[in-house]
Amino acid sequence: MPAIPSQPTFAAAFARRPAAPRRGLLPGTRVWVTLAAAAGLAAVVALAPPLPRGEDTPSRPRAAAQPVPISGSPRTPAKSSPRTRPPTATPTPAAAQPASPAPGGQQPAPPDAPTAPRTSAPQQPPAPAPAVPGRAIVGVQSRLCLSATVGTDGTALVLATCDNSPAQHWEALADGTIRSVGMCMDAAWGSTADLTTVQAASCTGNRAQQFRLNPSNDLVNVQADKCADVYNRATAPGSPVKLWPCNGQDNQKWFWR
């Protein structure tokens, strides 16, 4: 039997076959490089900041057109409008902040309210003393006044310089008494004897306090029927007055003034 030629192996047959260009669905190396470059460019464009639009681009202010002066006429400067000063804001006073409480929870004392300055009231003149009722009884000889001096019960009547004091004011009342400073002219101890002291005493209504200054200017005690006589015809202040029989002498004469 003739010998069957041996079949070449796959590797030997592949080695002898000339290389043919690849065809099929898978792209080659050049295609991948192109795609990678395009992807990189797209990424750069996406990350770049957007360019401003034409209307958004700030434009320089255009200079106002200057009027062209007519030849031969002077150029009139343009009137500038007066600048108005912006309104000044009036500062608003800050509101008063409440005082912080004192330590320990105590509220601080409020400030003292302002007080008006004190003005001294005008000094009023003292009111005049009320008029003392009655009139003076004056001795004809001495021209001195009959005085009750201190005006207490049992005070002897004497001559005194007339000074319009209350102890020299006498009133003749309808009950027959002659009074001064609330006291009655009185014959001491109700006596009717000569040289009985004429005194001021508390009014009791007894007859020893009945006196009359008659039209003959005699000051007569009704009970004793004797006259008030300046003792020993004295004329000095402080001279006492006694009861003595009426004799018409001037040391027994008196008058109202």
C-alpha cells in the first residue's frame, strides 16, 4: 500500500499562511486612541467656565456726543445741574437701658427727681396787737397816769409815766366798777379807813370795788365816800394812791384821756 502522506499540523499551516488584515466587530488600536482623545477633549470643554454672552459683557460708557459749534459763534458752556446734597440721617437717640439689678436681687434706688429751686417766702409783717379797751386816767397835779403795774390781784395803784400800756387802760362799766387788765379798782380789805391802799383786785362785786369819776374830777370810793389821793402830794412815778377825805386839792383830781 502506498504510503499516506502525513497531514501538516495546525501550527505549521498557520505559520505558512500570510497575515491578513483583521476584519470584524472589534475595533483596532487606532480607533481606541481616537476615541480616548475625543473623550479627553469633551471633558476639558465641560470643565471650562462658560464664556459671558454679548449682552452680559460690561461695555464702556459711551461719551456723550458733544454738540459741534457753528463756526464763528462762541461756545456756550453747558449748564451743570446743581448737585443735591443727600439727606442727612437724623441720629435716633438710643433708648435708655434699664439699670441692671444690684447684687443680691435688690433693685437699685430710682434717681431723685429734679426739684425746683426753693424760694424763700416773703416775710409778712407781724399782725398788730389788738387794741386794748379803755382809756388812761391822768392825775391833774402830776400829769402822770394811774397804773395797775403788773396787773395781779392785790397790786397797789401808783403813778407812772404814760406809755399806753394795758395796765394804764381803764374802763368804767355799768356795774359801777372801773377795770384794767381784767382786774377791778378796789379798796384793800374792803376798808373805809383813811390811808387805805387803792389796789387792783379780782372782781368780786362787793361794794369796796365801786368807784366813780364824777364831773368834779374826783375819783370817789362809793362805800367809804372818800377820794383817791396821791399820798403826800407826790408827783414822782411810783407814788402810791390812798383813800382820803375829799378836800378839792389837785392831788385828788383826775380826768379821762
